[in-house]
Amino acid sequence: MKQFVIALFITAIFVCGGFPPVSPAVAASDGASVSASMPVNINTAAAAQLYVLPGVGKAIAERIVAYRSEHGPFHSVDDLTNVKGIGKKTLEKLRKMITVE
């Protein structure tokens, strides 16, 4: 019976055209829904939008916004390493997901 249910489920997936698309909205830790549209512009993004990026927690997201407020816009994504807590490894994880345009 278990094998029949699994086979039926797999058949239903193929007949229906696959799994439903994943919503671009992501729930932030504070419960707010945040758009995860990529790439994220680090010069205009709010902390909640930065927080959904891999390797960027709430504290780092707030540091990015504070750095931007204090020093002006980032000229390149590489400037993100000037923010405490973002090193070369984190930057490489983020590189394809962020922009300064």
C-alpha cells in the first residue's frame, strides 16, 4: 500500500507539471515577509532585505546599513568587505546575489 501511495504521488507530480513554484517572499526572523528578489542592491536594501542573504544575520545586515549611512553608497560589491563581519568567503557566497546598481 505504501508503495502504491508513493507511485501515485510521483505520477501526480508529473501529470501536474511538477512542484508549485517557490514564492519569492521569505519570512524574516521577526515574522515580516521580505521579498527575495535577486540581485539585492546593497546601496538601497533595507536590513530586512539583506538579512535573507546567506551568511548575513540580523547584526551584519544592520552593520551594512549603518556603514552605508556613514560612508555613502558602495562603489563595488567588493567594498562590502569593509563591513565588520564580512570577509572574502562571505563576499564570494554573496557575489552573484548582490549588486550596487
